[in-house]
Amino acid sequence: MSRKAAPEADTAARSAEVVLITGMSGSGKSVALHALEDAGYYCVDNLPPELLQAFVALEQQHRAGRVAIAMDVRSAASLPLVPKQLAELRRHGVQIKPLFLDATTDTLVRRFSETRRMHPLTRQTAGSNTEDRKRALVEAIELERELLSDLREQAHVIDTSIIRSAQLQGYVKSLISAPASQLTLVFESFAFKRGIPVDADYVFDVRMLPNPHYESALRALTGRDEPVAAYLRQQAEVTQMLGDIQHFLDAWLGALARDHRSYVTVAIGCTGGQHRSVYLVEQLADIFASQWTTLRRHRELDVG
């Protein structure tokens, strides 16, 4: 490269934005990639990690600066290269938004069974009976978790275990639209009866609070409806819980931001994920919106 071309390439790189999608096989990476394509990103699936830097540089010469790349365990041998390459891209001014899609092992086993696909790490010599195949699949999934653990640690995790494709697309689009220069708080309500989100950094259990479900006039409503909100505002325990969570986050968010965290997911759970957790997510998102970029999710209510 000539001395004249190098500054031009570097200037182009500084305008780049790369969304890196990694995650478990069967967790929805193709759905996320389609959402990014709809949002105007140039997308490529299963890019070998060795080509990451060269690919980003090439795209900056020919396209606007938004690129989405999916990588997975099919490139297991070279995945350890990725963290260093991301650091180098950041050093040259490229904005990196890493997303990791995850799901429970039971969910992944069910998805592979329904589609009859073979997990990329499943040995061809797996037994012929159902139990042997399931055992081999579980072993492959756990090995995959181990191989991807470093990438998961450095990314924002989305739990796709029980969400619809449309919900996942909405989540991805909201995350990429958030400013990259500051920490983003994701407040998520959920129902304990359907499992704890695996993407949560902090989980608060609010099942001990007064439950609007037992008020006939409120049962069919949600925590986003004013009658439910008015009922919960009158409960001293709810006010105390809101204050306690706010105090905890006030004490630690600054330290998380200084540790270069891009996203923090705070999950609030109640029994059905309809009233108490939804109300608290709405209140917390409003409270922290003046200090941080905030997103809100209602796992049991969102329809995409």
C-alpha cells in the first residue's frame, strides 16, 4: 500500500461499524443477521476469523460503513484469534458491537431434534439409538459453550430460549441503535415460571411483593397500565424495592462503565411476568434514562 493510500484507508476505517454476532448453534444467529440486513447492514455469515480484519478493510473501500458478521464454532480452530483482532480494529477507530446469542441446553436439544440438523461438533460415529444421539448432542453443546466462553464474556448476551423470531429481531435492532460511546442499560421483566433469562447480569426476585393478579379488576391488565401502576405505587413494599434496586445500580453502574462494559442487563422477575416485574422495569428505565441509554424488554409481553 502506498503512503498516499494508507491515510485514506485509515479514515475509512474510522467511520466503520461492525456488529459481530456469535453464539450457540441453533440460538438464532441467522434470524439476527436477517434483522441487521433489514436495518441496512452488509451481512456475511460464517466468516473465517482469519479474514476479519481484511474483510472490514475491503468493505470500507466499497460500501457505507455498516457491516454485520456472524461467526460460530464451525471456525473453532481460529476463534481464539478474534479478541485480538477486535482490539486491533477498535484501535483503528472501528466501532465494534459484539452480540452473543444463547439458549438453554434443553432448548437447543429440542431445536436440533425438531429440525433434524446435526450439531457441527457432533461426531458422525454417535450411536444409532435416540438416547445415544441425545447424549452426543448434549456433549457437543457443552463443548461448544466452552469453546465460545471467551467471546461470550466480551459480548452482550441475548437469551433466545423462549422468545419468538420477531422478538429477537426487535431486540437486535434496538441494541444496535443505542449509542456505542456509553453504557446501555437493558431492563427486562420475566416470569420465574418460565425460567430465569440466561442473558441477565443482575436478577432481582420481586415475587414477595403484593400481586395485582389477585385483584379481579387488574388481573387482565399489565404493569404498563395505569390502574396497575396506581395500585403498586400505593404499596410500601413496592416503593422500598424500587428504591433498593435504584440504590444498588447507582452505586455500581459507574464502576461498570469504567470497566468498559457496553451493556448491562438487569432482569426483574415475578411469578407471571405481567404486573410487578413489568411495572418495576418501566419505573427503572424512566429513572435511569437521564443518566444512561436505557432499553426495556418485557419477555412475556413482547410480541416483536
